[in-house]
Amino acid sequence: MIRSRAFVAATTLAALTGVNALAADGLPTETFKVLTVELALEAAQAAIATCKAQGYAVTVTVADRLGQAKIVIVRDGPQGVGSESTRRKSYTAAKMRVSTADFTKRISTPGAFNPAQFDLQLATGPGGVPIKAGEETVGGIAVAGAPGGDKDEACAAAGVAKISDRLK
């Protein structure tokens, strides 16, 4: 009787331990690159410097890979559409992994799926670009305040170019 109870207890313990081991091994792991605050700040400053050299006072937002604002630098003088526009455009560039100009073209095609119907934080119009480490999107940067989204986007791209050698 004692042997059979010991056998049942040992079998039960082995079965339960095995199930727990399988459950722990069955969970996938995920690794990704992170945009540091130092690189985000350097990109933002480079974007501002590029626009300032052309005579434009701009606002810049850099977001992480999830679209959360990491750096926001608001221009001097009248605020205009600045901080809210750049927040949403950097979010869009990070989440959609394309420039906001490309995103606008994509959803403007007749019959195209428009995710902005379901995510009200997505923004259209040029001014935001993704920050990529190889093929992996690690964030987004957006600029507002230059006279035209194409100029905003060029300044944002200059910010990414400034840090691109360290995005490996």
C-alpha cells in the first residue's frame, strides 16, 4: 500500500513538473533594438539645425518604436500646429514603418484600407519619417513649422541621416 502511494505520488510529481517545463518552454521570446534618448535628441537637434539653416523655426518630436514620444522640442515663437502635429506624425511613422507622405499616398488610393479609421492617432501629410536600424523600425521623427510638409520631411530625414551610422 505504501509502495503504491509512493509510486502514484512520484508519477504525479513527474507529470506536473513535465507540464510546467513544457509550458515555460512554449512561450516565445522577443528581442528588438531600442532607440536611445541620446540618439533621439541628436536626431531632433539635427532636424532643427537643418530647418534653421533654411530660415525655418520648427517643432520636432521623436517617438520610440511603439509611437510614444521620447523627445519633444517646441519651436520658439508662435506655436502653430507644432507639437500635436509632430506627435501624431512621429507616431504614424513609427507604427506604420513608412514616411507619413507614403502613408498618405497609400490610403489615398481608391478602395485602399485606411487604418486611420481605427486608430485616430495616425496622421496624414508629409513631415514624419521612420527611424530604422537595418530593416527594423526603432522609432519615428516628425517636423512641423516649415512652409510645406515636403520641407518638414526633408528636415526630419536630415535628423535620421545624422544618426544613421549608429543605427546598426
